[in-house]
Amino acid sequence: MPLSTHRTKKALGQHFLTDPAVVGRILAAIDPQPGDRLVEIGPGAGALTFPLLERHRRLTVIEFDRDLIQPLREAARGRGELELVHADVLAVDLAALAGEGPIRLVGNLPYNISSPILFHALGHLRVIRDMHFMLQKEVVQRMGAAPGSKEYGRLSVMLQVHCHVEPLFVVPPSAFRPPPRVDSAVVRLVPRPVHEVAVRNPAVLERVVKAAFAQRRKTLRNALAGTAPPALLEGLGIDPGWRAERLAVRDFVRLANALAETPPAASVQ
Ligand code: SAM
């Protein structure tokens, strides 16, 4: 069955881009350079895949929908070297794809699993040069949110600790088939150099950030009861009466680092 007659699957978050102007803007943002190792998540019917392939001649794609694999292979003939990985991206070891050098990840992501995909990518940052993703607009707002805003939360902190987050542009539902119910946006993520990310123990940071934002309206004293004693917060110049949304990303890192150095018995109230 050719790609043009593929029936989209809601369960796989299939909203295919149909607006060539949007495709052009995404390509301009990626700006592939000779030698780049491009990897696309979820090629779908190839809206981004084929323009990228024609321009760059070489591309790896990861697609979960079995019905798309053979049609994509056939449509790629004569356009360049398309490596097709038929898999759930969450099960793909991105480091194994990197091989010759860091990868540039791109994709109009399935919105239903966009956060797990982002966290999966965070687990492979050493092999990623940058990422250009289309996501639900609200998710992009949360990713790039600053302290004090209502969008600022776990996703903002965990991404901004490790990456520079740059929201690029908004895309309306009319750019897709079928149109999603929400606006979308394209974002660029650039991993920070390893020496800039001073997190001593990533698991501790994850635990603190999760607890702090689990109930946003709670003060840090209450939200972090059992995780960080008020005296430790005060010692870092953090008022236990604040809510998590007031803490800057670097404050979460300072707090997690202090906890990572504190013996477990002392860190629990
Ligand atoms: N890139 C195409 C475009 O822009 O038109 C399709 C984008 S569509 C929003 C998301 C794509 O991700 C679909 O092709 C879907 O089958 C694929 N997908 C969904 N879940 C996936 C998973 N777990 N692993 C890999 N691909 C997945």
C-alpha cells in the first residue's frame, strides 16, 4: 500500500504534516551540514523524511508502525540512503546509532508519549549533538518555562539542567492530517557541555524535583518533608516557606548536590 493511502492511527499519535511551508521552516531550523548523523523519530508518511533525505542523502529513521516500513523503503528508492529501524523508540539504544559521531535527533513526535521520549533522549545526551522536535505547544512552553510561571515544573527543570531549550515557532492544527486538537510548536534542544552540568547524583536530583513539584501548592517544607530537612534548605539560602516554582534550576542542582553529600539518616526529617 503506498504511503499516500495509509490510514492514520490515533493510538500511535499519527498526525502527518501536510504543510510544505512548515516542513521548509523545520528544515531551515535543522540546517543539515555535510557529515551530520541525522536520526528521525517517527517518519510517518515521510513529510520530513524525504526532504531531509533529498537534501542530506543519508538518514536513519525509527518507526514503530509496521504498516509504514515497506512503503517508506519503497518511496526512498533513488532519493538517498535511508536506514529504517522498525522499533519502539523508547527501546532503542541511541548510543548504538551514534557510531561515528554524535547524532542530531529530529522528529514530529507522537504527542501521547512525548515526555517519555524526551526523558529517553536525556538518558543518551552524551551521544546527541542537538534535537529539533515538534510537540504540543503547551509541552514546549513547559520545557522552556522560567521560574515563577505556572508552566514551570519538573519537565522545565530536568530539561534545562541538561539542555539549552529554544522554542522556535508555533504550528496550527491545519498543518496536519488529521488536525490535532491542540496547537503545536517546534523546539531546539542543545545538550550543555558535560563540564557545565554539575549534578553530582542525577537520581537525587530527579527525586528532589519530583517531590518538590508533586503538589505545586505545598511549601518546600511540606513537599520535601522526608527528602530535605528545612535546616538544609535554609543553609543554602532557600526559604522553606517558598513553593517549588520559585526555585531556579541552579537552586535545584545545589539542593540535590547538598543532599547527595548528606548521609541518608541526616537528610530525612
Ligand atoms: N514525521 C511524520 C510527519 O511529520 O508527518 C509523522 C509524525 S506523527 C506525529 C508521529 C510518528 O511517530 C508516527 O509515524 C507514528 O507511527 C510514530 N510513532 C508513534 N509511536 C512511536 C514509537 N513508540 N516509536 C517510534 N515511532 C513511533
